[in-house]
Amino acid sequence: MKEGNKILIIRLSSLGDILLTYPLLSLLKQKIPNSNIHFVVKEQFLDAIKFNPFVDKVLVFKKNELKELKKIIKQNSYDIVIDLQNNFRSHNLYQFNLKSKIYRFKKPSVKKFLLVKFKINFLKNNPSIAIHYIRTIFPEFKEQKLELYFHIPDEKENEALQKIPSEFLNKKIVGICPGSKHFTKRYPVEKFKFLIKKFIEQDYSVFIFGGKDDEEICKELEIHSSVKNLQNNNDLIETAALMKRCSALVTNDSGLMHLASLLKIPTVAIFGSTVKEFGFYPIYEKSIIVENNNLSCRPCSHIGLSKCPKEHFKCMNEIEPDIIFNKIQELIGEKN
């Protein structure tokens, strides 16, 4: 590829998927140093990409302004379009850009279907989606340590830190991210409460993180004066700035799990109805997945469900908080 290419990347949603594009973006700037990279994203996920140092311009996808967005894309005459969404909605944005070289992310939809419906696993050695994104345009890319980063403007970081009382900073801090879009990806609140009590007994401070939809769950976990609820109205930059104060994090399989990886925070990720083989797992090497591997019903979905199909929810209910606590101790010990 020649230097100076104009590149359009399309990944409209969701939070985790967008964050997993970060290694690709840094690699593009390495391999095509003078490239001009534009990124199309839905408005509600703008925080996930707007401060990325390798993106020259962000184009916001709004349903009521599609005509204008398509016009801008056509006028820009991109040399390369990298479609990481790869669906009708994304195709529609560039279908008349006949001079662009098009690269589309190939989703392993059939393999995921076979794993969920028939437990036939052709994804045992499936790498991270972050690597799949890279291979969309660099197919010979070998698995290696990915560049992890997430830029937080100094003023935003300073503003966020004002929310933390000084007494919390005198102890080691463990962060808890109890939310996830779907019920079957959420560790039970009562088990989180037990886990938090264990941390408090060991003289940790506990930060609770979440977005707008997690308000109720996060509120329930305010069980002690050593717990600081930092849930906000989807301010990802603020969340990232506050996460950086944590020695380790406990998350569900969620977008904040991927943010933790980019921030290089040791993380214990709890997987319920989903499995690592789908490619959406922490890409920071100092991370541990905790899951119940003794169930024939896992995975029951590749994105999560509103309730357990078997009505026992053993994938989460049989994971004891002590296991997670011990894994966090292990990670913090490694960090020190």
C-alpha cells in the first residue's frame, strides 16, 4: 500500500466492538504512516473513539442524517474502506464508491451458530476479534502482543479525579463493573455484595463503575462506606480516568471489560452464557476469565439473553465469590 492513503473505517456499534479496533488503528498508522483515517460510529458510542490519537476525523452516524453522511463519504473519495460492521447498514454508506478498495470483516456466523445450537466447536483456537479486525486488511498478521492504549485528555482526567474523596486513595482499590446489556452475562448482585464484603474485610477501597443502564445495579452495591459508586450517564472518558486508579477490576463480559484491557488494568472477567471462543475476551495478558466449564448448556447465546433458557442460571450461580476474590489477589500480587 502506498503512503498517503485516505482510509475509511466503519464500526457503528457497540462499545466493546469499537474498542477492539484500537490495535488495528495503531497498526495502520505504522504501516501507512501518512494515511488519513476517518472513522464512522453511531452517536451514542462517540466517546469510544473521539480521542483516539490515530483517527484523524470521526464521522457520526445518525439515522436522520444518512443522506448527508453518504454524501460526505462519496466526496472524500477514500482509497480504502475497511468495513468492520459488514451488514446492510454499513454497505449502504459506501456502495457507490466504486474507486475504493473494499475490505470487509468476515464474521464466523456459521461457526458461532453451530457452537450455540449444537455445541460443535470449530472456534477452539479462535483469536481475539481485535486480531480478526487486523487480518481484515493484513491477512498475514501473526498473533503477537497488541498495542494497548486509551487516550484521556488531562483536563478530563483531573476533573474526574475530583470525584474521589482522599480517604479512598489511601488503600488499594478494586473496581467492580457489575453491568452488561443482557441478563445472562451479569453476575448476580447478591454474589457481588458478598465479594465486595471480602474486599472490605481485607481493607480495600471498592469503586463501582457503570453506565446509564447500570444505575440500579450499581446503587444496590453501595453497601459500605469504603464503596464509592462512580456510575455515570455513559461518560466513558470519566470512567476510564477513574478506572486507572484501580489495582485490578472485576467485570462481566461487557464493553468495560475491553476498556480495562486498553487501560492495561489486571482484570478478572466473569463469563456466564458466553465463552472465550467467540473472540470477545480481555486482550490484556494480565487478565483471567472465570467461568463454569461443567455445563453442557454453555454457550446458550453469543450475545447474551434476557433470561436463562434452563431457568437454573448455573453458569453464574455456581461461580462462588471466593474464586473471584482469590483470582484478584493473584493478579494484584503479580502487579506488585
